[in-house]
Amino acid sequence: MSEEFITYRSFPSRDEARKVAASLEKEGIGTEIGNSQKTLDPVLAGTAYDDNIVLRIKLADFKKANEILIKSGSIAYNDIDPAHPLFELSVDELKDILARPEEWGADNYNIALALLAHRGANIQPAEIELKQEEHMHQLAERKSINFSLIGIGYASGLVNIVLIFTSYQFDMVKNRGVWFLPGLYGIIIGGLILGAKTILPDGRTIPTYNNQVRWHAIAMFSLNVLAWLINAVAMMFW
């Protein structure tokens, strides 16, 4: 089975996406251009896909694509529009752009590099690499979650188990056929947490949430499945 094409960058127009795609295809990287599917596309950490057009490439090509776009977009200081907003940034702010090329894009990266050189800032490749590694480490820190959501997941399973011993739940099982609904919430929440993935700019895929949240997700998922089983048995024997 061939490797899936996933979202690499987003663009406000299809023409801009085609321009970048052409640069990548010259270097042997396959591309696909399409409309964004925010609920389905994996998320590239640190990048907000607010535009409608997305460029997709294979996950294994992410790092190579980053290098190609940066190298192909070098620019001389005299070619930069004097009204460009990056002229207003300080040296430290320009260095921050070099640390986060996936957020700023190759054009801004190369403009920042030219501005720094013009200002006499001695930027060494090793310094850029170190800043990018530090930024990557920050992106790789897995997220927590609002624990009220986890509480809802646990409660949906517990309520379903408790209600099985009441006449109300008995009526639901026998007459309404909706015994599975409370437990469904916890299963959906747990499944979404466990399935959430984040794609880093270097192409690595990591779980979005930290281990504590994931363990809670496993527990709530299991509890709600147990609630379903208890209700299923009750429905057969009552």
C-alpha cells in the first residue's frame, strides 16, 4: 500500500500552492493540491490551516521539502520591498523566524536571513540549527486537556451502570432501546483522545496528548464498554 499524502502547507490561493508544488516536483517530491479538510487532515504542529487550499505530500518528504523551499528562495537585500513588515522586526525577532520556518514560510525565512546579514548579525548555521531544535522540542511537548471533559467521560459510564439497577433504566432497556446512549459519550471522548496525532515539521508523528490524559482515556473507554456489557446482559435477562 502506497504512503498517504497528508497536509504540508496551506495557501490562500491555488496559484500559490501550484508555485510551491512545482518547486518540490522538480526535486522529485510528489504533491497533491486540494481543499482543506480540517476535521480529517493531520495537524502540522505550530501551523494554523486557516486557508482553503492545501498542499499535500508524503510524510517521509517533509524534511526534504523544507530544505528545498528554503534553498530555492534565497533573496538579496536590495530585492526586498522596503515596505515589507519584516523591516520593523528586531534582530531577536528575525532570529525567531529562522527558528520557525514552518510557521513563517520559506519567503519570510529568506527575507529574515537577508535582513540579519545586512544588519551585521553573525548568524551561523549551527546557531540556526540549535534554535530550530529548541523549537521542535517545544512543539513535541504533548498537551493536557480540560479535565471536566474527562469527568464527563467517566460520569457517562458510571451513570449507565448505576441506572441499570433502577426502574428508570429498566424501562429504557425494555421499551425505549436507548440503553447504549450514556456510555457512548465516554467511548467517543476516549477514542478521540487516543486517536489524536500531531505531525511535527520534521515529519515525526506523535500522540497529541500526554500520558496522563491518555491513561484516563483508556480508563474511561474501558469503563464505558463495561457499562455497555452490563446493560446488554440486563437487557437479555430482565
